[in-house]
Amino acid sequence: MDLAQSVQSWFNQIDQKYINTIPWIQQQNQYCLNGQPAEFPIVTAVGSLVICFAAFFLSAIVSPFLFPKYNTLRKDDKEKWNVKLVSALHAAFVFQGAVRAILAYTPTGNESDFQIYQCGYNSDLARWYEAITLGYMFYDFWVCIRAYGFTMTGIFPSLMIHHINILICFWIGLKFHMGFYFTLNFMTNEISQPFLHASWFFIKCKLPQKHPLNIINGLLLVLTFIGSRFFYNMYIFYLLVTQTPSWNPLVSLGIGSYAAIVHVAVNVYWCKQMVDQIMDMIKKAKQPKTTPQKKQE
């Protein structure tokens, strides 16, 4: 604890001396902080980054003993197993945290829409979970580059756009104590991740497609993925469009508004990919099975 406090104190001094003296930073502090700079939770973010890497390497150690099928995988699939396990655990953890932070906030009734939607929901609990996600995103940035390399094909470009967007948006929120209503609600998109990764685990474990676990997980995946990343995101985006005070890309409020557009657009793209995959599966299932003809002697 003393070490964490020392690191936080050291970072606060650097923040006050070099960051908070920048005129643009001082301007953004006026919106929700009344000109008073706030402490950035660097220790929580770095701690999350370290824990994620530790969990990644720990998975490689314990998975061979806990999951026999792990030993039959190729080297690259073993690494993907470790990545997906950490991702699923993180997603479940921050989803429940985001929901708790949202439910814990109750407007007093005297607050304006700006105070609620832009400066509200800014609790210690909310900042803690967002700092954890910020650290995880730096870890996952490295994971994506390691897994896919720099390429303009496949899912990698959309992942990079998503990660960079989250890093910028969460830094602004934690630095200026703003936008927590929208970032917390967008964090609930993580509800679909455990089911997404479970489907990959089932494939690698050679679980039959018609097995009850596969069927239930598939239904929950589609419901949570499309439900949270498309329909719920559209609702939150509607609130943002109607409540945002600025579309100026040179101020933090405007940057947050455009970041929401990017987040929603990327998730719509992923939802389209999922729908396309489902349609392909339906088409293949409807195709008549052909039996090979016997050769005439």
C-alpha cells in the first residue's frame, strides 16, 4: 500500500507540474471539475496491466493441468486460449462493475441534464473499474498486434480502431471526470465476450455442435452480442446525440461525442459480421446432402 501511494504521489507531482499547466488541459477542467485538477488513477491502471500479463502467463502454466484438451492444441492455439481466457475473465469482471456503478448513482433531482449525463455517475467505483479497463486495453493492444500483426485485412483494423478509441475516451473521462454515464453503459457490451470465447473453447475441445452446452451458449451469444452491441448501443447513442453539449472536436466534450460514434460504428460492423456468419450457417444447413456415387466396376 505504501508503494502504491508513493507511486501515485510521484505521478501526481508530474501531472501537476507538466500536464495540468497546459492551457488546453486547464480549459477542460472547467466543465466538470470547476477548474480543480483531479487525481488520475495511474496505480490502478498500471496494476490492471500487470495483472493481465500475469494472468496470461499463469494460464499457460495451469491450463495444461486444468484442461486436458489444452495439451492437444497447436502452439498458436494455446496462446489464443490464454488470451481468450483472460479476456473472458476481464469482461465478466468489468460488466458487473459497470452495472453496479450505474445502479449506485441516483440523481438528486436538482441536477441539470449536463450534470447528469456529462458529469454524473462519477463515483470512486466507476473510476476504479474504468481504470482497470484502461490498463487492460494496453495489454490487449499488445495481444492483438502479437496475434494478428499489422495488417489491413480481417478483424485487426477494427480492433485497433476500437482500442485506440477506448484509450482516448477513457483517458479523457478519468482525467476530466466526465462522460461516465456513456462509458459505463458502453462497458456493458462486455456481457457478450464470455459467450464469444466459450464458443471458441467448445470448438477446440471438439464439443458437438448439437450438444446442449453449445446450443445454449450460441443462443446467449447472439442475444447478448446483438442485444448489447447493437440495440442497447443505439439507445445510449440516441441519448448522447440528444444530450451532448458539443460536437467541437477540439474540446474534450466533442472528442467524447465523436468517440461514441466510432464505438457504435465498430460494434455495428461486428454485429453485421455475426449476422453474415449466421446466415451462412443457415444456408449450409439447408443445402441437401449429397452422397458420393459408387464407381461402376
